[in-house]
Amino acid sequence: MARIATLDITRIEPARKYSTIFQYFDDLKEGESLIVNNDRDAKPLHYQLLAERGNIFHMEYLVQGPDVFKVKITKKRRTAD
């Protein structure tokens, strides 16, 4: 079973949160996942990731507030056309 990295972005300064998440996401191989812990809802992150990387990921809530939000972001595997 593959190990899943967990990133606690509550400890990262706001100006660096998205760039840090994107760096971790970009390092994922297809089918790998990243868990992101935050104190805010992940909907803005979902839309930003979709806008900047496209529909190449799946995001699911593991914990959905009100004080803690935890999402699992998985890089989708490419399908044969």
C-alpha cells in the first residue's frame, strides 16, 4: 500500500498555502494522493486547482468542519483514448 503524505497547511503563512499545496500535488504520480489539513473549507482550493491544473484530480472530504477540514486529493490516472 502506498504511503499518503499529509500536509498541515494551518502552519503555513497564507501567502504560501496554495503554492505549497500545488508543489506537493505536482510531485504526485498518477494514482497517488495527498491529504491536506486546514482550518477552512477546501472549496476555494478545489476551484483554484481545477483552474490551474485542469480536471486531473479527485478531491474528497475526510473531515468537513466546522473547525477542521481534511481533504484527500488524488491525481487521476490517464485513460487511454
